[in-house]
Amino acid sequence: MNKPTLAIIIPCFNEELCIEKTVEKLFVVLNSLIKKNKINSDSYLYLVDDGSSDTTWEIIKKLHSSNNLVKAQKFIRNYGNQKALIAGLEGVREIGCDCVVSIDADLQQDEWAIEKFVDEYMNGFDIVSGIRNDRKTDSVFKKTTALMFYKLMNLLGVKIPVNHSDYRLISRKALELMSQYHENALFLRGFFHELGLKTAYVHFDVKQRMAGKSKFNFVKLMELSLNGITSFSIVPLRFITVLGFLMALFGFIVGVEAVFEKIFHNNAPNGMATTIILLCVFGGIQLFCIGIIGEYVGQVFREVKARPRYIKETELK
Ligand code: UDP
Ligand code: MG
């Protein structure tokens, strides 16, 4: 295989404190790989400004004017990290590259793992997934919820490894396949798993955020995980059917038992408390199930409108 042209995509949302340093550090990696003859010298960076309200875009413009290997695109508003990644992938597909790596703007992921990604690509893997060695830098809350999410996804039949991340390399082939998936809220971690292409895993260390604050909050993380579940598994819907059946069966048996007691023992069951508890429990379960169905209806609603995934304001190629 010829040495590849590598593109690195970086989603940026209000990253004025990080972006310059990040670009500099990534060029050190690119130049080292070029020197080692592992990638082509036209390998480049592709930044996606996800509607930042700070000076991120001004900095990007400056970087682009001093170095043409910094390419970029700007959204008209904030669409979220997944959309920025998708835009990056679509952008570099158009510009051209043999493989593409996505990495965060705060460079929390060890950027030197890119060399291992490229090695695995040269070994014939179409997808090289970065797996975090640990979650030392995450809060206890984020650690627990992330673990719960991956366990739940596995339980629901989407077998993505725990501590998976959006730090990965994908080949041109995977990029081309992506263009056939038109769903609006494409969940990349599930999608690349579902493609079933040859996948290698590379472990990397997680560092502290270089500067600034995390751009993810609880609501954004919940949205991401709910989208992951509803776009890749219908097991929760089946679960509701089974649950409903079991509850009906239970009600039927209790009913038969009550009639039996009345006829043969003349002993009508009483118990206000039991009635209230059962009412609340079953009422709660029903609302919970309607909520789950609602998530899927919401997913259908969002997809059926077929709105554009994002709107590009400008692009610097
Ligand atoms: N990000 C984005 N849009 C958003 C939120 C985040 O493009 O709405 C980018 C952000 O600039 C960074 C990456 O996604 O490059 C990961 O975000 P962050 O580091 O804040 O998340 P964390 O590491 O805390 O999970
Ligand atoms: Mg981060």
C-alpha cells in the first residue's frame, strides 16, 4: 500500500484558549510521520467551528492564512459535537484523503497514538478505534454514567467496547460508506461498529483538558446517549411488550385468586394500601414505558422531516 494522505479533523466549540497550541502540536505529529515516511506530505488538518461565540474562528482564519494545510469550516450555529464530526468527515471526503483521524480540540487524547493508528491502517484495518486506558480525568459522575451507558448498549445488542471514544481513524472506504447513510442523527460510535469493517483497537492515555472548560453538560450527554440507544436498538420496545404481557398475566392471576377467595371462602380481599401501591407502581411503569416509546416516536419525527444535518456558513480549503 502506498503511504496515505492523512486528514485530522478537530471539532471546536469556543476553544479559543486551546486551538492554536493544538494545531501546533498536531503539526509536530504530522511532520514526524512525514519524516518517518509513514504519510504523505500533503496531509492536513480540518477544523470544524461548531458555531463558537468566542474568537475561535478568527484564530482559525489566521492559522489558515499562514498555512494552507489548516483547512476549516464554520457552522452557522452550534449543532453539537457529533454533527461537527460528521461535517469534518464529509469535508475531508470532498477535499480528498486516504484516511482520517478525529481528535478533540483540547487534545485530551494522546496525539502520539495517531502513529499507531496509521500503522494499523497500513496493516489493512479500515477502522482503528481509540480506547481510553482509564477515566482518571473524568468526574465520578461521568465515569459511572459512561460505564452504565456502555453496559446498557451492550445489553441492547450494540456491542461497542467500554471506554470507546470518538478518537479513531477511518479509511476512505468507510468514509464512502458513510455517504450512503442519510439519517440525520447519525450516532458515529454505533455506526462505525455496525459497518462491520476490519477494526483494530489502540489504547491511549487521557490527559487533563489543556485549557478552558468542558463543553459537554449533563443534557448534551443524555441526548447523545439516548440518540445512541434509539438509533441502534429496538430492544427497549420489545422489552415493553414482554413487560406488558407479564403485568397483564399477573393481574389476571390475582383477579382469579380474588374471585376464588370470594366464592369458596366468602372472604373479600381488602387492603387500601395494596391498591394504592399497585396503582402507583403500575401507573409509574406505564408512564415510563410511554416515555420510552416517545423517544422512538421523537426519533422518527426528527428523521422523517429530513432537515439538513447542519448548515455550513463558510469553508476554508
Ligand atoms: N464540541 C463541539 N460542539 C459542542 C461541544 C463540544 O464541537 O457542542 C467539541 C469540543 O470543542 C471538543 C470536543 O467536542 O473539541 C470534546 O468536547 P469537550 O472536550 O468539551 O468534552 P469532554 O472531553 O469534556 O467530554
Ligand atoms: Mg475534552
